[in-house]
Amino acid sequence: MSSIKNGRRPTARDVARVAGVSQPAVSRAFTEGASIAVETRDKVLRAAKELGYRPNLIARSLTTSRSRLVGVAMSYLENPFYPAMLERIAAILADAGYKVLLFTSPPGAPCEPLLEDVLRNRVDALILASASITSRFAEECSRAGVPVVLVNRRTPGHRTSTVTGMNEDGAVVIAERIARAGHRRPAFMAGLENASTSQERERGFLRGLVAAGLPEPLRVVGHFDFERARSAMRALLALPKPPDAVFCANDYMALAALQTLHEESALRPGRDISIIGFDDIPAAAWPSFALSTFSQPYALMAERVVARVLDQLRHPGRPAVEDVVPGSFLQRRSSRPVRA
Amino acid sequence: MSSIKNGRRPTARDVARVAGVSQPAVSRAFTEGASIAVETRDKVLRAAKELGYRPNLIARSLTTSRSRLVGVAMSYLENPFYPAMLERIAAILADAGYKVLLFTSPPGAPCEPLLEDVLRNRVDALILASASITSRFAEECSRAGVPVVLVNRRTPGHRTSTVTGMNEDGAVVIAERIARAGHRRPAFMAGLENASTSQERERGFLRGLVAAGLPEPLRVVGHFDFERARSAMRALLALPKPPDAVFCANDYMALAALQTLHEESALRPGRDISIIGFDDIPAAAWPSFALSTFSQPYALMAERVVARVLDQLRHPGRPAVEDVVPGSFLQRRSSRPVRA
DNA sequence: ATGAAAGCGCTAACAG
DNA sequence: CTGTTAGCGCTTTCAT
């Protein structure tokens, strides 16, 4: 029936032949807003359907030099914050006609190995979540004309747009709350030492504690990892004088801390000790945890980061923007309320 | 310095000119195992580095008609089982030189709208997780020569390879456990009515109950959704004669059930009532939950699905395979142990 | 081992 | 509105 030999997939030329039009006419029939007569288009579409033709987007990318692909680099997918944001990002990009090319790097790995891969694949833009960026990386991308936007990470001194939560200010609020709840021995559980989120939250926490006249916090490192956060919490509990309030650099670690507490200590969270996180992941609101936290609205952050990407795509050369998405403290049962 | 006008990205021709070789020579220099003299290659690589050249994989895809892209369609990313598997799949595919093009569909949406997108993007293969597949979909992909592998879903009667856990047999084991623990009023919480996982687990559960001489279970539907699972659990608890053992079609819903129980009932899980899930997501092992469950090893499933994809890519036309990955029952505290 | 030539499937520019 | 002509940047014969 169809005049296509063996297993080849039909091309625009095949369709053109069947429809009795030129090959570019087929192209126009499949291009939104191209100038083509309705009847011609119908003829083409009919022939296309008959042959099972679908435009080859790879070929289109080559000619237009736009792939409609956005690279998304993400790790720590076991922290529910990230898949939640990823799903939103993918959905919003899809609405804008872009697809997500996923790059997952092993946790804590440098972003450099991505560079080559990303640039060779000719993504139109790059979203870096839970990853830092080196100046060489930023430089090369900018030279290649690939906009880069960081989410939930910041790299000081580089002209890269970012979308973050209120890391520092949120942590200040948390310190205040801890002080006003009457705590005397604060502790901080860091994530990864070189992660800007962890650093900023720690900085804000210190500032807030000092302002409230509290001592410098005890300090452990949980590496944003569940098991290592449990160990870190255990270490705190084993201290001669354990803390009475622990601020964890994210919710995921705070949940680990809470459970270690339940399991291995008689201290009652929200009474004898306060556990506070950062992010407001869905599980934080689960009744078993009722984790007090400072929210980072992932859906909003997803919207903002995509908006930023599209903006940079439309207006190349626009200066980088640091977008701080507002959040708020959520008092739940894992921390002592402030005194009246 | 370099002879490239304005902001264009350097091409193989630019490199060829600088290196004083032909353009195909540049191609060979970047192709593993191509026949090229070492010194020529060095000249090329030097020139390439100087210009900041990177091969354009889109152009390569067009000529080779292989994109080295694998589509991964996934939804329900809020169920930790899926991101965990996604991360593994992406990592293993990356090792094999493939990238992941992500397709996220709204939960419960039909897979049909994906078809067009997937086929136009010329992915080399497609992995469908948490999605069913229609015969037209399978048919079109096979016609286009795009291998499709389903993970954690099965579609009866279609010649599509699948990788699943032991849904039916696992559920039989669960029924036996419930019987041997002395329970008398079992209940089943379904996921989505049209999901094969939910159906198979229900079928196995029924079979196991019958074999053990227990009555048909009460039945509610949680739609694989946290909040709807809570409502479903509430409905069960509000019954004049509530169940004494609830098997939930997956862990995520079982966690919801457990928490609703804690919050809104005096029944103690593991004593007055048993709650059992399916998957063994990381949170199931968390001390707060200690959820009894039947495991689906997501890392192994990821390996198998990628292996299947690569196999079909290497040997097109090989018959479809149904791969059932073994799991086992994990007795934890949320369910009553069998009596001695 | 290397270069010349052709072509992958499409869009863009230009006549008509 | 439509066809003709040229590429996009690469890989692939095929000579040499």
C-alpha cells in the first residue's frame, strides 16, 4: 500500500509524494501559524495519517538550532523535596513546549562531568538543582549561549540566576523561635559542608542566636543523608549535656533526627527538646511527625525557575537575577511553642 | 584569534580548518575506534580545545538515526518508590551511554497523549513506569521500531516486555500471614482500579484468603494517593465491625493508613490490627512506622528494565519477556506475627 | 589513514 | 499560498 520500502519511518518527502505537494508544504502543514491553504493542509494531514508520519524533531532541531530540550541536573532524589519539584518543573516546561533531559549525578559529585554531556546534547537551557556550579561551568555555558538557572543552590560571585528559599532569614526566624521558647542549648545539624543552602541556613541560625543572646550552637553534620543524620543525632544525644533544640538543615534530616529521638531517647519532642527542619516536605505535616519547619514552596519555586529560564531564552543577555521565594515558619508539634 | 564569526558555536568544519585537516577527520577524532593516526587526532583535539568545540549530538543523531535517548514516562513521583527507581534507571542508562528524556503525566492520565511526543522525539526506546499502555500505543511503537518496556505495570494480551515484582504471589503470602496471625476480618485497600499492580495484588490476596478459609475482604479504594488513602482508612474504621487486618496495595497508602490509625483510633497496629503494605520503600523501615510489607527491590528492577531495553535495542524483534523480580515478606511491627 | 562527495529530514529564504 | 534551492553539522561510503 504505502510506497515506503521496508522498515523505514516515513519522512516529509514520503508524505509530500502521497499528498501530491512539495516537501516544504508538509513542513508547513505541521507548523503552527505557517501560511498554508486549509485544503492543502488537509491533504497533507490525510496523507500523513495514512502513512503514520510524525515530524522528526531531531531534524527540526538541527535546522532551527533549538532543541526544545532543557537539561535538569538533580541529585538527592531520596529527599522528597526534589522529586516533587522535578515533577512540577517537567509539567510546566511541557506546557511551554519543552522537554526535560534528566541528568542525575551521584550525591555530592562535582558538576563538572555534566558540562561536556550537557553542551554536546545542545540543550536550550539548563536547570541545576541540588548542585553547585563552578565558574568554568558557568563561563562555558554562557559562551555557548545556554542559560543556566540554579534552584535551591547559590554560587557566590557568579553571574548565574538563582531561585532559592529564604535560607538565611528563615534560619534567623528559627533561632528567634528557639530563644523565645526558652531553650538554652541549641544545636545545628549541617547538610553538606559545601552546599550553599546548608551554609546560609547555618549563618542565619548563628546570627539569630547571637541576637537572642544564646550561645553558639553545638554542631554535627548529617550530609543530607538519612542514615548519617541519624548518627549525627545519636552523637548529640550521647553528649554529656545534650542540646535542648536542634535545627536541621533540611526536613529530611529532621525526620531522621525525630525518629532517632523516639527510638533511642526518653526526651519528648516539643516538650523536652525541639526539632526543627527546613523545606516543609509533605511528610513534615504527617501526624506521626508534625515537624516544625520553615517552608520552601517547591511548586512556586518550580514556576519561578521555569519562568526565569523562559525569560533568558527570550531575552539572551539579560542580567542574572537572584530570586528569593518567600516562606514562613510552621509551628507544629515537634518544637516547643514560644511562651506567651 | 579564532576564525569564528560572532556567537556561533564552533563546528567540525571550523576545527578542521584550524587543524588543517578535512572535516571527516574531525569526526573520526571524536569517534571511539575510528581509524585515524594518533598525530592527526592530537592535532584535531588541540584545535578543538582551542576553539571550545563539542560535537553536536543532534547532528549525529540525524545521520546515525539513533538518538541515544530513552524516554522514561513516570507519574506518582510523590510515592518514593518511583523517584528511587528513576534515579537508578538514569544512572544505569548513563553508564550505557544513554540519556533520559523524562515524560511526566498527571496521575491516572491515559498514556495516549505521550505517543505523539515520544515518537516525534525519536527516542531509541521507551520505559513506561506507573503507566498502562494501550494496544494502539504498543502497535505504533513497534511499527516505529521503538522498544517499549513496562516497569511495575503489565498489560494483558500485549506483546510488551515487562519487569514487575511478585504482585500476585506476594499478596498470597500476605493473606497467609494474616490468616496465621489469627485475623478474622481482612480488608483490602485498592490503588487505582485500572492499575495492574493493584489488580494483581488484589487477586492474589483474594486467592490467599480463600485458601486460608477467611471471608472475602472488605474493600476500599485509596487511588495510590495519600489523602485519599487516609479517607479510605477512616471509612474502614467507621464501619460497625472494622477490619482487623488491612492490606494496602502499596506502602505509600499503608503509611497513610497507619497514621490515620494512630491519630483517630485507639487500635494498636501490630496488636489489635495489622497494617501491611507492598513495595518496601525506605520509609517503611523507619522506626516510626515499622511497616510490614512485601518487597519490590527497585534497584534490581531498574537494572532489569535497562537490561531489557538494551537487549531489545541490540536484538530487535526478540520476543517480549515478562520478568518477575523476586521479593519477600518483611515482618515488622505494624502487623501481628504469625502464631507459633 | 585520509579526503571528496553524498545525504540524514527538516526549516528558511526567496521567487513566483 | 506554494515550489525551488540551500543549507543545519554530522557520519558514511568510496576512492586514493
